[in-house]
Amino acid sequence: MEPLEEAVGGAAAAVVLELPRRERGAAELAAELEARRSGETRRLVLGGRRVSGPLPAALGRWFPALEVLDVSGAGLAELGAALLALPRLRALLAKNNRLGGPGSLPKGLAQAPLGRSLRVLNLSGNRFAELPPALLGLRGLQRLSLGGNRLHSIPPDIQGLQSLEFLYLGGNFITSIPPELANLPSLSYLVLCDNKIQSIPPQLAQLHSLRSLSLHNNLLTYLPREILNLVHLEELSLRGNPLVVRFVRDLTYNPPSLQELAGRTIKARNVPYGPSDLPENLLKYLNLASNCPNPKCGGVYFDSCVRQIKFVDFCGKYRLPLMHYLCSPECSSPCSSASQSSTSQSESDSEDEAIAAAHRMQKVLLG
């Protein structure tokens, strides 16, 4: 079942009235709708038709069973009080209009029957500079989309939308996430990509129902360690953040000292030694050797190593940048690097490599 159909209980596939595509004035639209009035119509599509003025006031009387109203791309600057007379409306799709100014939404929206029945609201591609306060009273809302607007912040009062499962705020100018967002117990999908967010509040780890988190193309330089508590997370998008870019940019390699070169030779060639051969400090030093993870290398390193980024595919759904340590720049990683991280390569990783990568995840996430 499609997300819309699931949210509105199948109304999306019920009796549909879709008007022909053409521009019409408010009076002409009202006359056409009145002529096609029906007590059985559950979905009305006006999207893609330029409409001057708000929706007809008698809309609720003409279509009393209406559950889905699609006015996307109609050029509307306001929706009008007609919405308040639609007691069974479960989905309102108003994408790509001119909404966002004073009076765009009718007064008393949350107090009307619509305030209890509405489950899906899509206002993406409009001109809202702030989340309309009228929306924060829609207690039954499950899916809210305000992508591609002009939002600069998320109000703390969003925690009042206790039934919210899907929140799309991508493509705005949001700079921070309020901790109160973590008080949405049913939130499963959170999309905050293409904003200007610089940090993630640790409280976000309280979203125990979260399955998908989209944070790509922001200004993140680190993630809080608490994010590891999101045990049900299946999708995590981080690309296009300094968090990832910095890993690649900061890769450095300091040449090994003479002591390390000698220690590597002893370990690599299995030269026998004991307390009678070396002082105690050198014996301790040799015990600190780390094996190069490249099975084709067989070398060791002490203090000098190459940091390499491997983008690991977790659960087949998302990729995380994990630190990989090699003994020298000439040693090629057996796994995909930052510049060569194809899905086929990550799928070929051995079980041991996947386990090792998982142990390093926390360190890399904390950056």
C-alpha cells in the first residue's frame, strides 16, 4: 500500500473527481464544482490548475464525504475557510503554491473537525518563513511535509504533534534542531537534508521509533555519541557534510622513525628476542605492534600509520565513514576507500571486516 493510501485508510483509491487541466477564476471553479457535486466523492484533485482566489466556501456541502483534497500547483495564496467545513478530510496536499503569507491558512484550523480528522498535510514548495502556529494544534497529524519553503527554525512546540510519524523539512534554511523534537514518540522518518544545521542535539537519541534519518548536505562536523542508541535506525544519510569531507581532507602520514623501522623489521621477519637481548623499554615497545588490516600485507605498525576512510554499507540501507589504519601509503586497503566505495565492494567485505568496522564506528562518528 502506498504511504498516502496507508495514512488515509484507502481513500486515495476511492471515488475520485479530477477536473480538466485549465486555468479558471474562483467563480468559474465554484460553478463547475457545484455542477459535479456528489456525496460519494472521497478524493478531489484540483492540482495543476491555476485558481484565482480561495477554495469555494460551499465545498463541504457539495462534497460531504471528502477525505483527500489535492490542490497542488494551483497557484493558491490562501486556502480559505472552506477547509473548516470538511469534517472527514484526512489528507490535504497543497504543494507548490504561493502559501506563506498572512491568512494562508484559515483561523480556527485546530479547533474545527478537520483538526481531529487530518492525518496527512503536504505544504512543500511554498513560501512559509516559519512553521504556522495553526498546524501545531493538529493533534492527529501523522505526516507533515514542509520541504522547499523558507523556514529558518523548528519551533519547540512541535512536540505537541504527538501522533507524528513522518516529518519532512528538507530544503529550507534551518540552522538548529530543538531538543523538544525528541518528544515525538511515534516519529519514524525525519528528513532534515539540504539545510544549514551545524549540530545534532543528543536528545535526538530518545526517538526510539526512528527508522530513517536524512541529514545530508548540512554543516555537521560531528555527531553526538548518543546517536548510537538509535537501535532501530535503518537509513542514515550524511553525505555532503564537513563530518564526512573532513575525514578525507585530514588524512595525513608521518614517516616512521628509525626505532619504528627497526621494530617493524623485527616483527615482520620474526626475529627472536628476549629480556636478555633488549632493555625493558624496547620490549614494551615491541609488544605495542598493531597488525595491518590488509591480509595481503602482513606488516605491522607502531606510531606511524595511514588513516584511510572506508564507507561501510550497514544493513544494506546506508553508508557510514569508518576509519581504517594501514601500515604505509603503499599498502592498498582490501576494502573500498573514500573515493572507491561502490556497493559491490562493500558487499564483498568479509564478516571479520564488518565486525571490525562496527567496533570502529563509534570512534569515527564522534569524529
